[in-house]
Amino acid sequence: MKNNRTFLEKLLDGAEVEWKPVKSICNDNFWLMPATPEFDDNGNIPYITSKNIKGGKIDFQNTKYINEYVYKELSRTRCIIENDILISMIGTIGEAVIVKQEDLYFYGQNMYVLRLNNELVNHKFFLYYFTAPFILNSLLSKKNSSNQGYLKAGQIENLKIPIPPLSVQTEIVKILDALTALTSELTSELTSELILHRKQYEYYREKLLSEEELGKVGFEWKTLGDVAKIQRGASPRPISQYITDEPNGIPWIKIGDTSLDSKYIENTAQKITIEGAEKSRILKSGDFVMSNSMSYGRPYILKISGAIHDGWASISDFENILNSDFLYYYLSSNTVQNYWNGKINSSSVSNLNSDIIKSLPIPIPTLNIQIEIAKTLDKFETLTNSITEGLPLAIKQSQKRYEYYRELLLNFS
């Protein structure tokens, strides 16, 4: 903290810092809260809400539109101009953005507008300070606890902001702009590296499982239904009557028990009674499940026995013909995902039913060859996972360093 004050003292060079309420540094401030207008599918003017303000930018994706007549009526008394600061006030809390000239032609609601006095405060200095974590956390602690959550105008207007001389504000903005650009560049590079390693892994997986490569060691084509038992899950209803905390309860396997990056399902959040399990579909450890609707086709291997609901399809009784890891990698391949997509898109069905799963062609080399292929892919996956775990950590550390230095520059207390 001592170094923080010393650095700021050098910037301030003896100048005073005044703490002023937000309202006192504005030429104007008001709610942007019109009655919801009539939207127009043929309109060309975006109509945004709090959720469209993200990370210091306005996201114009997934907005509704109004026509020019409605826009003129809405903005006649409460217009938005360049350099206005918009603050999200309802639902999404405390996000802020400076309105740019190129983004000027829009309207919206659930926001508060600050029109700062540029003789007192640099707009970017204000934005950096207002969006600092310690300010956001303070605002979140004060929000109304209704379903959506909202801030009151007074909570913004009465918030006190440190106002050093404009020259100091400008210098702080220059430093933070440089830090922001550096952090963004590093994050982009690390993200690109992450994507590259994932694509390399997918390339080797697809190559090892391709007909060309498998043809070198010999295999035969079968359908999955020929070599495994395919069943749809079943749900006892109403399910609430069968949920239990009893020790003899049966694990109730749901989509929510999965992890996006995991190969296995190892535990469940809920159990059902033995009676409920008898009305469901009971699987053993080592069986496969796949979602047959949302994110369909993603395979998981069970490390527990349990019951599955009708949102799952199961694959079992394949052990004499298919190695479990080989099957997992094949079902995870782009070839298979494309097969599912083609079947669903070319028919009237909207989910992955048992007949489609049974029809999947699968190349079957000997079990020994399957095991060798799976071991090779295990090594690739381990290497890829070690990299993909390390890179997000590096990105997170970069963000933390940025936040640390930003707080040093903005901590006037």
C-alpha cells in the first residue's frame, strides 16, 4: 500500500484530490426507462436493455428493433449523445459503457444515463473507476433483492468519486489503456494457442480412427446396435415422489451431474427410492450414457451404478467386442457427431432416439488394436489437457495482474 501511495503522490505532485458525489460532476443525469415501445421486425434501430452492456461495450446482438418514428418520439425529451455513460440498473447490475459516435443510433431501457462535466472529469477515468471490482461489489451489496435485482438512482448519484486534477486523470487513463491493450493481446494469444492445441488433438484422433488408418491393421464394419444394447432411460412420475435422502437410495443420474470436460460420471446430486428405480432404467458402472436431446450425442462413462431418466440413452453389454476407451473416443469423434447431425437434420425427429443410435456404423478392429489406439489417444488427451488447464490459468493470472495494477492506480483512499 505504501508503494501505491508513493506512486500516486508522484502523479499528483502535491495536488489535492476531491471526493465528489457523482451527481455533482454531471451536467445531466436521468433514468432511461420509457414504457416498452412497439417493436418492428422491419425496423433498423436497435433497442437495448441492461443485458446488452457487457465489458465496457454495447452488444447489439440479440436486440429487438424499433422504427425511426418510434425512435424520434422516445428520444425527443431523453436523447442519448456521444460520451454519455450508460449504467445497467435492472437485472444486470453495474455494467457501464461510454457511448461512441459510431454506436449512437439506438435507444433502450433499464439504464441510467450520466452526462459528465468534461471540465471536471475524464470520461474514461470515471469508467475505469466505476467498473473497478471494489465499486461493483459495493453496488451489488446494495441492490434491491427482488427477483431481478435493481439499483436506485440515488445509489449512483450519491456515490463519491475521487477527482484529482484532469492532467492526473489523463495520465492514469494512458497507463490503464496500455495495460488493458497488453492484457487483451496476451489473452488473445493464449486463447489462440488453446484452440490450436485442441484442434491438433482432434486431428490426431480423427486420423487414428479413420477408415484409412484402421484399414492398415484390419477391421470390420458393424452397427452399434449389432454389438451393444441400446436403451432409452425412463422417468418415474411424478419424480418428486421418488427423490430420497435414505442411505439405500439409488443414484439418480441427471445431465446436471456431468462436467463438460469430464469423461466420467462419478457421483450424483440426488437419489431415488428403490421403487422409483424399478420404474426407471438401471445401469451398472462401465455402461455409457448419452444425452438424447440437449447437447445430444456427448458420451459419458459411468463410474457408478444408478438409474437414468428419459433424457438419456444408454449403451451397454459391449465389453466382449469393444474396448470402453476405444468406444468413448470413437463416439466423441467429429465423424460420429456429424453422423448424428445428419440423421436428425434429414428426418422429422428432434432428438437422438434409440433407432438412430443403433444404426451408427462403427469400425471394429481386434480388442488388442482397440486398446493400443486408446492408449495412444490417452497420451494425446493427457498432454492436451495439461496444456488446456495451464493456459486458462495463465489467462486468469494475467487478468489478476491487470486488476491489481488498476486498483493501485485508482486507490485514492
